[in-house]
Amino acid sequence: MIVLSAAAAGFVSGCVVDPYGRVAFRPLVYVAPAPVYVAPPPVVYAPPPPVEEAPLLVPDNYVWDGYEYVGLVGDQYYYLGPGNVWLYCEPFRLERFHGWEGGHPGWRDHAIRNDSYRTDHYGHVQPRRDNRQGKDGHDGH
């Protein structure tokens, strides 16, 4: 029985005996462990921001200025465009309306109550904001 010392065991630990009985040293080969697959973190979609109440873009009353229906919401003027949708008045429309307005200073008193054309330029039908009726108790139609 052969007993090897710790030094001798360490010395021959890299030895290999080939099929012809020769002792050979093979280089020490280090094999790295296979990488551990780590799944990427799940994609988390943030909820959409809270929907703020859209500004009302449909006038509750409107007038015919000789060319088109025009209404006012706050300080923004709108005209009734194709498809009965209220659109922002461009500068040339606004200038024409203000010219008409100069000859009709009481137009707001005679405006038509808007019960029929409630679609904004986003395609949403908007409810009325007031419950006013014309001076004679009807909606002006």
C-alpha cells in the first residue's frame, strides 16, 4: 500500500496516466458554471393619468351671423361646422362675426338655445350646462 503525503498528493493531483502507462500533466481547466437565467423584471404599465374634465366646447346658445351659426363658451367663439360639429373660430371668421356683432349688440338676448347641436370637435356629445330658456319660455326654434 502506498501512502502519499499531502505535498505529494497535491503534486500528483494534476497528473494523468495515459493508456501506455506514462504519467503526464494536463493543464488545469476551469469550467465556469452555466449562467443562471434570470428573467427580466415584468413590464409594469403605469395607469393612465386621471382624466381631467374636458373643457366644454359646445355653446349653450348660438346665433346666425348671415354666414354660419356662431356660439360663445367663456371667451372662445365656435362655429357650427360640417357634420354639425362645433369648431374653433379662426381669425377670419371671428373678424367677420365681430363685424356682424357691431350691428347686432343685443344678439345674446335673441340667441337660439342649443338643444340640437351638442357635438364637440372630438365627436363627444356634451350636456347642457344651464337650464335657461328664451325670454318667451321656449328654446328659440
